[in-house]
Amino acid sequence: MSDRAEMRGPVTRRRRTTISGGGGGAVNVKQANGSKWHDTGEKPPQYPAKAKTEDEVYRHASTNSGKMGREMGMSGQQQLTHSPRKQRSAAEDINERLSCHVLQESLLSSASGYSNYRGILNWCVVMLVLSNARLFLENIIKYGILVDPIQVVSLFLKDPYSWPAACLIITSNVFILAALYTERRLAVGTISKTTGLILHIFNLISMLIFPSATVLTVTSITPVGGVLSLAVYTVLFLKLYSYQDTNRWCREIRQAKAKRLTRSYSCPSVAQSNGSAVHSHVSYPGNLTHRDMYYFVFAPTLCYQLNFPRSPRIRKRFLMRRLFEMLFFMQLLVGLIQQWMVPTIQNSMKPFQEMDFSRMVERLLKLAVPNHLIWLIFFYWFFHSSMNFVAELLQFGDREFYRDWWNSESVTYFWANWNIPVHKWCLRHFYKPMLRKGVNKFLAQTAVFLVSAFFHEYLVSVPLKMFRLWAFMGMMAQVPLAWFVGRFLNGNYGNAAVWISLIIGQPVAVLMYVHDYYVIHYGSTT
């Protein structure tokens, strides 16, 4: 027992040292053998509880050492194989940690793709506010407070007991009803198609001649009242033209389907629920009613259709916000005109009378800034606040009154997106019919600008009772300008050209009319 105990101790220590040297850790032989038999799926043999001889221990240890040597050899070869890749990755990791430069463009370069200039935009707004605040203080110090709300009333009325502009607007109902009753006669066939066309043409031409003749002959109508009256008649002219055009299309469709449709097609009213309100879906000629006609007259659109998109309800908070904006911006417009525009125009009379070119350019540039600011405020007041207010009140669903004209990179894009109701009318009732008749695209676009130039001149020259053709020439100048910008300027350069034309182009024509009006009426007293 003592011999075996003495021999077991050293052997055990030698086995531990041998296996730890070969395997790199304190691994138990019994565990290694067990895992071997476990891997083969067999049960390990049951040895007696007696100690092994020295030869058996050495034989077993040498066998395990051979196996582990082969494994170490294979792992060594793998380490040698992957060592260059590990060295390269380590070098790259070191370079990444130590490097501070990468291949990149400056932010203000066009190749960088950077587009977040919100801070620069805020800076421009701050500079604009500060510069205009200086001009405002300079104006107050020089002229004092010139804002007079009572004077605004005199712009519309010369005599508080005589309201010619309002009476002229009320008279427009005659032309509205004439168009309605003509369409009714055409629908039932009591008048021919040719007779109806003649009646519509006579009605539309009368809508342009009658108000202009009234404004020119009645001395009690002020220029502002004349502009307002002619603007109402111009809008009604475009609306009634669309009204007769759309109903004519409906008649043509009905006549094409007359062989297979009965007379019950005329108008079965089908109630359709739309939110909290119930609106009727009509078909021709069931739309020829006073209710339908006057809804179209007051709706914020120029293009007629039998069934307009309707909003589900009236949002009272939205309505009150738009009303507040209308009142606030109206007062702001009046204040800017009285405090800023009028003194500048009065001071510009002398350079124009003396034909001092350098002073004329300086005055025109000085007038262009407040004029453009007033034009921007008027755009928001009319196309956003006022038209949304009317649309919400009438539950009119189509609220696209303008698009992103401020991003215009061409003149044609601006004119197609800043006034969507007029653009839709021109496209639907004037431009596309000309293309269908075989007219060249450029000639059709020129014709659209020609019609627009006529109405601009009509709305300015008649109320002022003087004909200078500044507005007409300014609008027609848009045709070569549109060609030049579209041909030679792109991107930001085109957008800058559009803004320049807005600031010192068309507004200058309006300022020329105002200046000429002041020279004619107040030049001798200055």
C-alpha cells in the first residue's frame, strides 16, 4: 500500500504537468477520457478502484500529448494563415484612430449636397426686419404719423349719401340671372344653340362695357371704388364664361346619349351624406337653379362644375383665425400705404417732371421695396386669409388657391402657380381649347398673356381714367422674359430672375400709373 501510494503521488503530479504543458491549462485526464468516450457515443469502461501502474500512466499521457500536439499544430498553421489579415486590420484600426481627415467638400460648395440653410434664412429675416425698422423710424421722424383711418372711407366714397360703386356691383345680378335663364331655355330646347350662343356673347360683352362706361361717365365714383367694381365684374365675366361652357359640354354629352337615355336623366337628386352636412348630387340640367348659380358666384373659384367638393363641417376656430388675419392685414396694408407709399410717391414727382434719369431710377428703386412688401402682404391677405374664410363659410373643399410660386425657377412656372383659380380657368377654357384646334403651343401661351395683359390694363386704366398702357406692356414683356429665363438661366439663377422681375418689374408699371395720376391731379399744387 505504501509503495503504491508513493508511486501514485509523483505519477499524478507528472500527469498534471504533462497535460498542462501540452494543453496549456490544468486539464484532468479523467475528464479528457470521458469526453472522448462521450464523443464516440459509447460508455467508458469501468476500471477497478486500484491504482494504475507507471507504464500505463505514461502510455496514457503520451497518447493525449500526441493528440493535443496535433491539434496545436493545426491551430498554429491557422494562426500563420490568418496572421497577415489580422495585421492589416490592426493597421487599419490604428490609422482610423489616429486620422482626422476624410475626403469631403465644403458645405457651401454645390458638390457637397448640403441644403439646410435655415440659419441663413433666419439671418435674412432678421436683417430684413432691422433694415425696415430703420426705414420706419426714419419715416416717422421725417413725416410724423400719417395713418388716418377716416381717410380710407374717402377712398371709396366722395359723398356719404351716394354709393355708385355699390349700386354698380348690385346691378351685376342682372347679368347673372340672364346667363341662368338662357341656360334654362337651352336645356328645354325653346331656343336654338345659335341663339343661345349669341345671347351669351352679348351678355358677356355687356359685362365688360357697361361697368367701364359707368366708371368713366359717373364722376362720383372714386378710383378705388372703380377698381373694386371692375374687379367684381371681371370675376363674374370669367365665372359666367365657365358656366356657359360647362353647361354646353353637358348638353353635348346628353345629346350623344339621347338615344339610350330617357328624360328622367334630367335630374334625380340623390342625397349624399358628407359629414354633418347633407349635400345633393345633381346632374344636368338639375343644376340650373338659383341656389346652384349663387353658390358658384360666391365660391372661391372661377371654374364651374356641377358638384363641387365639400368639406364635412365649418371649423369655427379656423374661421375666426382667418377673420382676424383679414382685419389685421387690411389695417396693415392701409397703414403702409399711407405712411410709406404716399410720401415717397409725392417726393418722386420732381425728378420725373425734370426728367432726371439718375434720380428717377433712385426713386423707382425706393418705391419698389414698399410696393413689393405691400404686394406680398396683399397676396397672403387675399389668397390665404380671405379665400380660405369664404371657402370655410361655404364648405368649399378645394383649397388649392396657390402653389409654391416662391420657388419658381422660370417665369412660366410663377404665372402658373401664384394664382391657381385664374390658371385653372385659362388652362380649361382658353389654352387647351386652342391646342385642340391645332394652334401652336407658343402662340397659345402668347395668347394667354395677351388676355391677361388686357384685363390688367382694363382694371387700372379705366378707374384712373387715363390710358398709358404700362400694365399691358409690362405683361407682354413677360413673354420674352419667360423665353430668356427658360433658355439661359436655370436653378437659383432662374429663381433670382423671377424675384427681380417681381420686385422691379411689374410693380414698377403700377407705380408709374400712380405717379402719373398724382402728376395729373396734384402736380400743380406741389
